[in-house]
Amino acid sequence: MPAPKLSRIAVLAAKDWSLFWSDRRAAFLCFLVPVLLASAFGIIFDRPQSTGTAVKLPLLLVVESESPYVDQLAQAVVACDRVDARIVSRAEALTLVAERSPGVAVVLPKSFETLATWTPGRAGDRPRMELLHNPLCTMEAQWAEGVVTEVVLRCIAKAQLGPLVSDTDTALTLPFQSESTAIHGDTQTEFNPYSHSFCGMTLQYLLFWGMESGLLLLRERNRSLWQRMRSAPVSLTEILFAKALATATIALLLIGFTFLMGNLIFGVTVNGSVFGFVFLAMAISALAAVTGLMVAAVGGTEARARSVCILVILGVSMIGGLWLPSYLLPGWVRELSLAMPTTWAMRGLEGVAWQGRGLIASLPSLAAVAGFTACFLAVAVARLVSNESRRRRGYT
Amino acid sequence: MPLSVRDLVVRYGATTAVDGVSLDVHRGEIVGLLGPNGSGKSSTLAAAAGNLDADSGTVTIDGQSRSQDPCRFAAKVGFVPQDAALYDELSASRNLEFFGQLYGLSGIELDSRVAYALDRARLLERSGDRVGTFSGGMKQRLNMAVALLHDPPLLLLDEPTASLDPASRDALFADLHRLRDDGHAILLTTHHHDEAEYGCDRVVLLNKGKLVASGTIQELTRTPSDGRAVLYGHLGELLPKYVERGLRQRLGPDVELEIIGHRVRLSASGNEQLGRALGLVLAEGMQLDTFRTPPGRLEAVARS
């Protein structure tokens, strides 16, 4: 076949655009769904950091002693401004923790009565504080343990120091202060919790869009449409290039629309390099288009391709930190994620979106996404050319 | 000569789908590729359309092969697949525009050809409607209109009547006859003898990938001068001589049975006798892959 002609590529790509817009409602949903997904994730994971009020840990307290001292400890825990605690019975705590409402309970046992007469260096069994927690709330359990330990130690220290100092409250003031600062990257811009969800959900949706494009190509190849196209003066290169072009341009439009909605509704902004964002958007769109070609190349039948794709896309989305920030994932998953294009795409997008990174700082992510795209393209084209050659020899 | 196929061989692994077929299709004629399922019709057509690579042999259109200039070769062919090869989501006119643009048409020329094609396909009033809402007959008309849009000298149709009702089938052949009269060369595949009889000027009979017979309907269905009823057939398997002898005895002196290789000729003094002879031949286990009679005779034989 002669060299690809731009006019024919444009005709083929325009056809795919026509097909995309032919069902207006489907096209509208295609733009709406990533915005809805990102908004939902943003709302779920939003933390009121900007309000300045500390987050209180919901906590249940089971008091198994009727002694005034243990009751005094319990009241001190209830009064602590770092937990939202209430006293319940053990049976009630077991039920509520199992239902994760809330997920943690602390049991102050009868043996805590001995703490009233505790002296430093005393030998013998130490009383045992029991932590009941839902399997999904291990972090909250550690948090509760720390807070309750601090409160109990303060009470003990107060009792011990009482005879020695006139003002125990002043004496028990921590000898140091702590201060937390959020690190935002190159520029000191405020973290927008919706930035993460809009970056992640847009990326995930683009992969699904790439899959749909690949399935369309599979459908065309399995129908007599392909025979007609192949009997026309059009080369396979032109068909594939046009398919990728149409998919990538629609993907680019999807990114633009989703971030525009994110900006208008939740104030999601590009705090870093705008050029970095645009280049990343183009690279990610190309990645989505090549994903489509991969689907068509290795998918086999449409039904088979769809099932495998959903599994792969959800897997790389989860590992790549598109749902939850990657620092929440186990170490081995974080290492594994470096082999995923989604990880680099997410790093790049988040970098320019809320971390305020410049163009130079975005280059590693940009290069990684482009590298993955080139590799996938090489595999997909080699496979599609081989498939076409077999098809021309009569194998289907 | 628009289409010339010489010694075409197409193999699928160990199976030979087309075995040394040669045929020509001239301007102003309709040639039917006739044969049972698996006889190699569609493979021959696909190779002629340039959709299938032959193991050996040549396919040329106006003296030019696909390997010489694929684009020019493709521009000379209008291929009509068996199923409507159309985008259901797009309108009739958008489908025509798209395929016209693929063949390099644009601007006023494209617009006028699309309008002409819609008019010819009797779809002008539905030009803006989605193809998915069309009936089978309308889709088939549009399917053919797409193939004709770039005005190719050669039209290739794969089982064009497979999904049509009798009225749509008649309309399709009326269109094909008009195109033939306009000077197009047309090659179509069918496994219906009657279609080949009344729709085609020449017929090429294929069986198991081999060309069994070819010629005009008149040549192939020549009636003997003595007015006897005659039937031609093709044997699936060669008969042992003793079976053939026994069969001749049972058929009697009034029925002539001629077997040369796989080719069979059966003639009798009238349709009634021929029908009885055919029944006897089939009852004896003779495997006739294809059989044909002069136009209209098949029905007469069947009735008798």
C-alpha cells in the first residue's frame, strides 16, 4: 500500500466522531459519568482540613468497674477533645463495633482500680486495657489506644504529683508543642481533596473510553463492514491511525470537560504548569487510544475482551492510586505500581493539578506515559498486522 | 475485459477452497457463480475483490492486478458483502458520504453522486434516517448503492439475495439488469439455480473448489433436437461400474444415462419419464451434488 494519506485518515476519523455523536444521550453520559464519579469520590474522601477544627475519633467506652477512680478515668476520656466518646455496655459495644458504628471500643477493666494506688516501679501484673475494633478499623484502634493511654497517664500523673505541686494542670503541660504543615510541592497552594478524585476518576474513565473504542474496532472487524473497508483504497495503517486519532481527540475533550466541571463546581485548578497539564493530557489521551488498539489486537471476541478489560482497568486503577492515594497502599503494591502507566499518569496529573509542579518536574511522568504508549502501540500494531495477514489468508 | 481470473488457487490450511478456477467477466454481462455451500464461490469472489490472498493464480481488472497498484485496483471494484455492510448508527446519506470520501470523492461531485445513489436506491425520502431503522430490502439497496457510488466498472456481489423476500429479490435483479445495460460487469454468487437461470447471462458452476462447467444459460441447458427432457448433474463420488450397469438396466431403454467422470447426463422422452428416472437414480444412492435442467424444466420434473 502507498504512504498513508492524511485526507483518508481525516475521513475515517470523522466517521468515528460521527458514530460517537450519533447517539447524543450516550455521548452526554460519556461526559457526565466521569464528573459524577469524581464528585462522588471527592465528597466521600473530603476531610474538613480547611475549617481548622480537629477531627474527633468516634469511640465507645466500656467501664467494667464501679469504683469512683475508674469512673473518673472514664469521664476524663469522655471529656477529651480528641475523641467523641460515649459509655456503653460490653454487649452493646460488641454489636456496634461489628456494625462499624463506630469501629472502635475501649474497655476499662475492673483491674484498673489498682491504678489508683499505683507507684512507679511497682512489681506484679499490670492491668490490661482491652481494645475492641472492627477488622476495617485497625488504624482507628491505634489512634484510640494512643488517646486513652495519654488520658490515663495524665490522670495517674496528676494523682502522683498532687501532693508535690500547687497547680497540677500547669505542671502537666507538655514540655513541647507540635505543629503540622501540609507539604504541597513547588508552590504553597492549598490541597483540594477533589483534585485527587478528578485526576483519578478522569484517568480511569479514559481507560474505559479506550476500551469502548477498541470494542468498536473489534465489532467492525467481525462484521462485513471490514470486508468493505478493506476492499476500498484504504490501508490498514490509515484505518488504525484514524481510529487512534478519533479516540485520542475525544479523550482530550473528555479531560477538558471533566476538569472544567471540576473547576466550576469544586474549584479544582491547575496550580502548576499549564503546558505540563496540556502535554500530560495529550499523552494520556494517546495512551487511552492505544489501549483501544490493544483491546482490538488481543481481545479475540467482544465479550471476552470486555470482561478482561474491565478486570485489567479496575486493577491498574486501584494499584495506580486512582481510587485512593498510593501512600495508603502496602509497600509491595507501591513498588508494583511503578510498572503501571496509570501510576505515572496520576503522579503527573496530580503534580500539575494541586501540587503545583512545573513543566520540568512533570517530565518524568510525561516520559513514562509516552514510553508506555509507545510500547503498547508497537505490540498492538504488530499483532493487528499479523491478524490482518492471517485474515487475508482466510483464517478468521 | 474488467475481470480476468486465471488458475486461482486458495487454500485454508490443508483444505483447498478454490482449485485452479479461471473465469472472465465482460462489460455488460452478469455472471453467476453457482454451487452448493463450500464449493468455493465466496472465496473466489473475495479473491476477486482483493480481500483474500490467493496461493497461486492471478486476478486482474482491466489488465491490472492488485499487487501493481492496490488503490487503483480497489477503485475499479464495487464490492457488496452478503450482510449489509453499513453503519446502523449513521444516516443513509452519511454512510454514502463516508464510503464516497474513502474513494476520493468530495465537494459537489460527492453531493451529486450521493443524491443520485439515493434516488436510484429509492431512498431519497429516508436519506436522513438512521440505517438501523431500515427494512432488509432497503438496507440491501443502500448496500449496493454504496458499492456503486464511485462508479466502478466491476460489481461483485456475495449472495445478494440471501436475506431478501421474493419481491425484493426481483427488484434487485431488475437493478442489476439496468446496471448491466449501463455497461457494468457483474459477478455474483448464488446457490439458487433459478436465480442463475433468470438473473445471469452466464453461469460458472463450482463444486469442491473446481470449475465444473461454464457458459451461457442456453449453452448449458441445450435441449436435444429430438425434444427429449434432459438433466445434467455432478457426481459427488464416482460410481462402481457394476452399480452403473445395474442402474442402466433398471432405468430401461427409454432413458439415456451418460456418465463421464463426475459429469452425469440423464435424458428421457418426457418430463414424467425424466422425473421417474431421477427418483430411481437418487433412490439407488447416486450422490448428485448439483443437477440442472433447461429453464423451467426443473419445476416440471419436480411436478411430474
